[in-house]
Amino acid sequence: MERLKKLREPKNIIRLAAAVLLFWLVGVPPKPIVVLGPQKHVETINPRMGVHTRLTDEVEEWKIKRTLEMVREMGAPWIVEYFPWAYHESQKGHFNWEHADMVVDHARRQGLTVIARLGFVPEWARPKGSTVAYLHRASFDDFGEFVYAFVSHFRGRIKYIIIWNEPNISLEWGYQPASPENYAELLHFAYIQAKQADPEVQILAGALAPTLAPEGSEWGMDDLVFLQRMYDAGAKDYFDMLAIHAYGWKFPPDDPAAVDEVNFARAELLRQVMVRNGDGDKKCIITEGGWNDHPRWTKAVHPGQRIEYTIRAYEKVLEEWDWCEGVAFWAFRYPRPARTYQDYYTFVAVDFTPKPIYWEVQEYAQGER
């Protein structure tokens, strides 16, 4: 009882509080100080190499910087990164670019060219209960205004903008039926706004999911059919380049293109659609693609095959596809484990441990392979 009374004395309470505060201060590790550092440049024998990064949900700045350093050290000058509309305009007309600035500034300091992918609808711009991919015609103006704000803010720092992702599948179109006509109209809104903000910005259309969906499917539309119908709807005047998704599945990169097969060379068929519509002067960029080496997934290949196919695909784009300006494979590193087959697309583990494919691609980029 006497001991308890002493503890309640003011001077002892102050001492106890000070001890607790000291313990807390000592026990909390200081945040690392992260600076941009000196300007770097990518050393590579293949200037078209790229990867799709996943830094949107990476919170800590040192992890963002280290990821981009490792991209440069691997020898890839291009990255595709996702900039969700809902993250940057959670309330209409109120923009927050802090995280986006961090990613872009670190990427540029590492000598990387950023291709920005835009999408992900905020709650205020879509009906209650709809998904983040649901963009109603009534909100096309709102998206166009976001594109204007984004391009204005990053003028001189980001030259390439992808409008939406895989609009030919229902999942990415808010579970609405895939509509090339509606997507062409969305392009119109976005293109006009983007060019007003920066006449030099390059608008990438498409980013279509490679699929053999039959006519009338509720889940999606064949990418070749979708692209042709985009042209039929007048999309030609509202994009500067075509974004292509080129997944190889179980096939090597030199497997011939065929309308009834999804493989890496399917990109050539999309290119043919462009040429037939008088759009052969425009370039393409592969903004997603690659191979997966999960031990049990039915569309995966063995790790050694994945390495060889990936390097051969980088070579193929450089040596044979003069119409393809770059190829960014999915995905460099995730901020957290997906705990699915998706983890087997990455080049680097969550904890920054390079996978064998990273070292092999690096050797190729350095001309040592």
C-alpha cells in the first residue's frame, strides 16, 4: 500500500512518464532518409527493354527508390506504372499528386521513361455498388478532366499515357458488355483534354486483353475484332500509339501468329489491323506481357524456358519489329505477395531478392550472354 502511494506522488508519476517516453523513442526505429540522388542512366544493348512496375501501392519511399534502381541495374529503360484516378482525385476537383510525384521523380532520376496507365474510377464518379472499373458514359467528361489535370501536372515529365486497361473484357469494363464504340468515345474525350494540356503527350489506346472470346460472349470480345470496331467507330484520330498486351502462355516467342491462338506473336495481327486501316505510320508499345513459371498453373512454362523466352522476346522486338517502340513485361516486383500464380511473373521477390531471370536478363542487357 505504501509503495502504491509513493508511485502516485507527482514526482514519481513524471519519472515514470519520462521512462515510458524514452522507451518508446528508443524502441521506434528512425525512418530512413531518402534522397533522389545523382542523375543516372540505363546501360543496355537493347533500348526497347522495359517492365511493368507495381509501385502504386508501395508506401515506403526507400522501397520505391530501390525498385527503380534495380530496374535500371537490370538494363531496362522503360517502365509502365499505374496511376489510379481514384487515388489522385478521391473528391471531385481535389487532386493529390504526392505519391505519384515520388514515383515519377525517382524513375526519372534513375534514367527511366515512364508510361502512365490511367483508370480506376472513384466512388463519386460511378453508381453505388459498381466496381472500380465501371465508367458510365455520363462520367466520360469527369475522366477527361482528370486526364487534363494529370497531363498538365506531369507535363515535361511523362510523355506517354495509356487510356484504360483491357476494355475488351467485361471485368475491366465494370461488368458491362465490352463496347468498342463506347471506348472510342472515351478516347475522344481523353485525347482532346490531354492535347490541350500538352500537345506533345502521346496517347496510347488499346491495351487489349489477348482473347479468343466468341462473338456474343458476356465476358469479353476478341481483341482483333475489338480493334477493328474501334477503327469503324472513328478512333483513328484519337490516339497516337497502340498499347499491346502480348502474353506467350506456353508458346515460345517465335511461335507463328494465328487468329485462333494467343501467343506473343499475336501482336503482329494487331499491327496488321492498324495497317489495313491506314494507320501504319503509328508505333506500338507492348505494355504488358511475358511468361509465367508457376510449377502447376496450366499456362506456365519451366523457369529455364521463361528465361529463354523472355530474352528472345526482347531480341525479337529489337531486331524484327521496327514498329514496336518498347516492350514492358509484367511484372517487375510486387509490394506484397499475391499468393497466387501471379507471383511467378515477377523478376524480383517482395523482399528485393533477384530471381534467376533477373540476373540472366541483366547479363543479356550488358552484352555478356
